[in-house]
Amino acid sequence: MTKILEVTDVSKAYGGVKANEDISLSIDQGSIVGLIGPNGSGKTTLFNSIVGAHPIDKGSIKFNNEELSTLTVDQISRRGLLRTFQQTKIYGQMTCMMNMKISKKLTGKFSDMFQTIPKEVEEEAEQILSFVGLYQKRNLRAGELSFGQQKLLELAMALINAPKMLILDEPTAGINPTLINGIVDRLIKVNKKYNITLFVIEHNMRVIMNLAQKIYCMAYGRILAEGKPEEIKNDKKVIDAYLGAAH
Amino acid sequence: MFADFDKKELTGLAFLLFLGISTPYLFSGYRIQMAELFLFMVYASTWNIQGGKMGYNTFGNIVFFGVGMYVCASTQIAVAFPLGEWTAAGGYKTFVHTPQQYFLGIPLGILLAGIVPAIIALIIGSALLVLRGHYFAIGTLGLGIASGEFATSLEIIGGGQGMTVPFWPKVAGLPHAFLGGGVNFFFTLSFLLFLAVFFFLRWLYKTRFGLILTAIRDNEDKAESMGIPTMHYKVTGWVFSAFFMGIAGGIFGNINGYIEPTEVAFAGATVGVFMVLMTILGGKGTLWGPIIGAFIFQLFKEFFWTYFLGWQLVALGALIIGIIIFFPEGIMGMLRQKYPALFGEVVDEEARLAQVTINTDD
Amino acid sequence: MILLQAPFLNLQALLDGLMVGAIFAFVAYGMALVWGVMNIINIVQGEFVILGGYITFTFYKMGLSPFIGIPFSFLLLFCLGFLIYRTIIFRVVSRDMFISILATFGISIVVQQLMNIGFGSQVETANSGLGTSFLFDGNITLSHIKIFSFIVCLLGASAVIYFMKTSKLGRAIRATAQNARAARILGVDTEKVYCYTYAINAAICGLAGSLVAMTYTLHPYIGLPYTVRSFMIVIVAGLGNFPAVLASGLGLGTIEEFSAYTLGQEYRIGFVFLMLVLILVYRSRKLAKKREYLK
């Protein structure tokens, strides 16, 4: 199994706080990997480090064997590594369809800038919007969607960008239970059908145990445990971390 | 290209075409005001690329205007006479251009008036467009004023006294008679410039470029994390604005007859503010907003300058305050609220009412 | 370079720079107050200063000592600030910052033009009659009014800081600056806080202006450079503490004086605006290394 993402000894400190310390992990191509841990354990910081939102203090991050830590956010995204945000980010003033159209991956030629967006892109957007269940809302202003619908739109926008790997920050946070199942189903489909590797931060244990093949648990800026969901579920260190036993 | 015009656009365009073509004959007393009007539309439309579409409020586009003005005039002069001598000796009163020199200078001047500011935008773009929000606004304000001060110190272009532009050659039997003299010529140029800007932007906004500008406005971080090389778009947009503003400056310099660094060329306090105001008045971020805003603003301006002379800038300041407070969405914004279907949007009333808005004003 | 060969010129520039810098710092502190409390960049700041100067100048023109004008400049500008808040500013407080920049810009045009109409466009100054000292055999000139204004600025700033720390209104202002919504929940009348903050800032400008009238010159159009200087100082020093603002103000004043001596007075204003651009670009470059940007 090829490793699509390899994080080695990554550390990042914020104003005196060691948000990430010597983090090492690896993700196999085509798998679904979960990242759990109590609040403040440094999960989002790690995601930010991986996608280039801030420079890291030390360590290496390799995506398809290419070093990411010296690249900018847009460069990393163009290499097929996308992320969704804890606080959903979409283009609020534009319609859903327009959100989709501009999320289509560019070929990198200068003339891309001035291309009139072709019909095929619109059709593909419609297809993906149907997949996430937002076809009816395609001409609605994105800012007027409900919270859950915005999360789905964000997912759809990532899909039309044809990523190789998707990093999702709490994809089911704040979503009502019926919609959660819908999201989980779609994530599994996305992984199997489009062969997109998923790396997911989750607090909902039921969701992540069903979704992930491998789980990392973080606490206090470090990797506490890793393993299959069954192992993690019963790992004493993990349970202690969540229940706040002495560090 | 004309196939996708809707009725309202065609009406508006026809009206403007009428104004442009008939003014030298029907409104010959107002040629200069009409030329100003079309130039206003250019100022507002190009400002809109940054301010309206992209969300980068700039007070610095006046730099391109001023540079274009000086470059054009200097080129027109320099094809015949040394620039330094011209400015030192009273300009066209002392040196007279032959028609050949004059008509060589104009296209060359206009061309350079577009190219030089565009190159400047290319160079300073990646440094300045890193700034966001109010830092960009105030930073470009500083740039605009610093340019004016700098120009005041350059003796070769006349320093604080400014310089005069070559006068339209008085030779019968040449294009002079055909084109009706200098005013007609430059009026037509400003009209043509407006048309060029209009059709260019109309096309541009329909391409991916236009959509990405709006994406940058709505959520620049998201755009970057979706792989969009935002700086390329920001700089290219500025280069476009610089090109057209430079040419506009060149044309205006000729209409005005003389160029002065802080009041005419790098006129941050007038033109620099007008372009912002007109766009907001008409509606930021739309194609026709700046055009409508420029039209209404020119009416206001002529009114103020005629009846409030002495107090016209006070009235202008009051107008700014009034528009900002009561009318920030502009005319197009108002229309968009009332008739969203016109803009290709669907409003789901239920969904909108169901949204709970938390008043975040801290 | 001439500066290296003339130690007295250096000293003169330094002294002049510190003294004008104190005024810059004082005005910047007012701007920081308004910015921190209501998130508004007050573009009309410079015009408030000049207006305060003109008020003091009027007393001078009537034949009285300009010192009498100082409290009037302070109080009248306080009232003006109050009035402007209640009529215009309150409408733009909760909105997009660019709206407030444009609104205050509009007000600055109005004030500027009214001053032009009312006081004329010639350069004015009010002679304080305090005299000058000459040190080092006349190589260094130290006008007493400059020393006076330096002291007044420091005292004034200290008074405002003391007021902020001890008075009820002052504490309400600081609470609102930290978290307006929380302050409101706890019963603070934030509208009142905003209003008084804006008025206090105007009063600060008025006081600074009266000093400017006596120490330097007045002209209807030199407001904007004061606004820009305040903005620069606030960017460099941050919104939090006065010592940083003071240091930045003094630094800016000194740099300006040195540039005036080397490049010439006529380049002074252009230099100020150019510095603004350079500071902004430099700060954003530094942040860009951390993949952040100026907020």
C-alpha cells in the first residue's frame, strides 16, 4: 500500500504553547483515517500545518513523496490535497452553482483565467450537487443555506476539484442526527467510488468508529495512540485522555 | 457577442451610443462635460474591478491616471521638442507642433499612457496586493498622495507649476476640419475608450476571471485553499485597471489643456474619491452599476459646481456621507433586493426567514 | 553626508523631532482609542487637530494670548465630536470598516472645506510669545513653546490614561473595547461609551491642535498628514499601550525631522506618505513569512 501522506516529527508552537510536538503519522492511499482527541489537543493545528496554513517549526510533511512544508496553501491545494474547515467556508454572496463552477480544478495554463466556463463543468456541478442532495438549491445564494447544507456544499466544492486526498475538520459537527448518516454514507461513497483518501477529525465516536479503518488519537499536542477502531475504543490511554485523568 | 444582450442592456447601450454619436452635433455646448461623463464611467468601471468585484477598496488607482496623463503629454511633446525646455519656457506658447508631429504624438502618447501604468501595476502589485481590507485602502491612499508630491518635485515635468499640453494644430484642409477640431477629437476618444472598457469588462466578467474576483471578495482564504493562485488574479486585474486609467489620464490631460500634479493628475481628493463614490452610488460589483453611478454623479457635480460654487466640495463631502449612510448598496443593490430574478438568483423565502441571525456587532 | 559632519544639526533634528513627536503620539493615542473601542479609523482626525488650532488662532487674532484658546479648543472640539457622533458616526459603527472610513473621509472633506472658507487658505501661526533659548553658542535653538507643548502632551495623555483607569466611564470604555457584547450584557450603555470615546478623541485632537497652532503652522489642507501619521503610529505600536504609542510617535517625529533636514522641507509630506506605504508593505511581508496577514 503506497503512503499518500507521511508526517514525520512535526512540531509547531504558538506563542509559547506547544500545539504539536513530534507528530508522526502515515496514511495509506485510498484509506479512511480518523483523528480524535479532546479539545485543545492540537488536531486542527496539525491539519493547518499539513495544508500549509502556517509554517511548521520542525519536521517534514510528504504528500505523494513531495515535501509540503515549504509550499503555500494554493500550491498544496493544486497538488490534490484539499481540506474542509471547522467553520464552514463557502462563497456566501454567490449562488451554489457559481460556488461549484469556480471550484473546478484549473489546468494551470494562463489562458484558464479568461476561459468562459464550459457547459461540461456546469453539468458536472449539477451531478455532484445531486450527489450531496443540493440540486434543488443550486441557484440559491450560498449564504442563505442552512448550516448543514453549507457543509454539504463545501464537500461538493471539494469533490469537483477532484482531489486525491481530502482532509475534513469535524464534518458532522452541529448537524442533526438524520443528516449525519447522509454525510457518512456520502463520505464512504466518495472514498470507494472516487478513490479519495480521507483524513477526518471527529468528535462523534459512533461516526468515526464506523467510518475509519485506522485511528490516531492526540492529546496535549502529541500522538497518544494509533490503531484499528476496535483497539482505540478499548485503549486505556485514550479513555483517560477524554475523561481527563492525570497527564 | 450581441446575441446575449437582454432588452434592458440594449436600451441602456443604445442610449449611451446615442449620446456618444450625437453630442458633437446636438449638444456641442456640452462636449467637455460629456467627455468627462464618459471618462467618469471609465474611472468607475475600472475601480469596480478592484473595489466592487474583488472587494479591495483602492484609493490608489489615481496613480495610474496621473502617470498616464504625464506620460501621454510628455510623449506628445517629446516627439518634437526636448521636454525640459518645453516645461521651462511656457509650453505651447513658445513651441508649436507641426500637424505631423502632433498626430504622431497622439497615438504614441496614448499607447504609452496605457502601457507604462500597466507595467507599474505589474511591479508594485505583488507588494501592495498582499495588504487586505482597510490596510490596502489606506496604503493605496498613501501611494496616491505620495505620487502627487513626488510629481510636484520633478522639474522636467514642470514641478508644482505643472505643464501645458500641445495645442491642436491650426491648419485648414487637414484632419482638423474633418474631426471638428480638438474638442471633438478628444471627446470621441473618451467615448471610444468607454466603449472599449465596457465591452472588455462585459466579456471579462463572464469568464472565470470575473467569478474568481468575486470569490476573492467573498472568501479569499477559501479561494487559496481551493488551489486558486489568487495573487495572479489580483495583479492582472490591477494591470487592466492601470491600462485603461492611464489612457483615460492621457485623454483628460489633452482635454484640460494643462496638467498640474496634485489637482489635475494625481487628483486623489477629487477624481480619486469620485471613482469610489460613483461606483457605490450605482452599485458595487455589477457591470452597469458604475455606469449608472457615473451618470447620476456627473449630473450632481454639474449642479453643485454651477449653483454652489465655492461650496461645491462641502456639498460633495455631504453627498459622500449621505450615500454611505443611506445608500451603501447603491441603485443596483436596491434593484437586486427587489428583483433578484433579474440577477439569476432564486430566493427561497422559507429558507431565508428560517435563518436566525445573531447580531454580531462587537 | 552633511548630517555626519554636523553634530549640532543632528542634535537639533533630534530635539525638534522629539517635540513634534509628542504631539503625533498624543493624537495617535486618541485615534487608537476610537479604533480600539468602536473599530473605526477616524479619517477626520487631522482635521480635528487643525480645527482646534484655528480656534486657538482666533483668540490670537483677536489680540489675546493664544494660551486662552487652549481650553476652548479642547472643549469645543469635545462638543463637536459629541455632535458628529450623534448625527453621523453612530450610524456606521456597526458596519463594514470601509463604510466608516468613507464616512469619516466625507466629514473630513466637509470640515476641510469649511475651514478653507472660514479661515482662508494662507498659512497661519499663533505666536505664543514664550521666546526661545539658544544653547551651545546659538547652534541649537530651543523654542520654549515646543517644550511647553511636549509637556502638555505628556500630561494630557497621562490624564486620559488616569481617567481610563479610575473613572466609571473610563472603565466602561475599557470594558467595551475588550468585548462590546459582553459589556452590554453586563449593563454598560455602549452607545454612551462610543459617544464619549469619540468626543474625548476629538478633544484630544483639539488640545493637540492648539499646541500645533502655537508651535508650527496651520493650513486647511494639512489635516490629512496628521491622520496618516496617527495611523502609522497605531499600526506600529498597536492598540494597547501608550508607552509604545509614545515611542513610535517620538520615533516618527525624529525620522521626519531628519528627512526634512536632508531632503528639504518641501518633501516632508511626500515622505510621510511614502513611509506609510513602506511600513505597511514591510509589516505585511513579515507576517507573510508566517503565512498571516495584517488584520
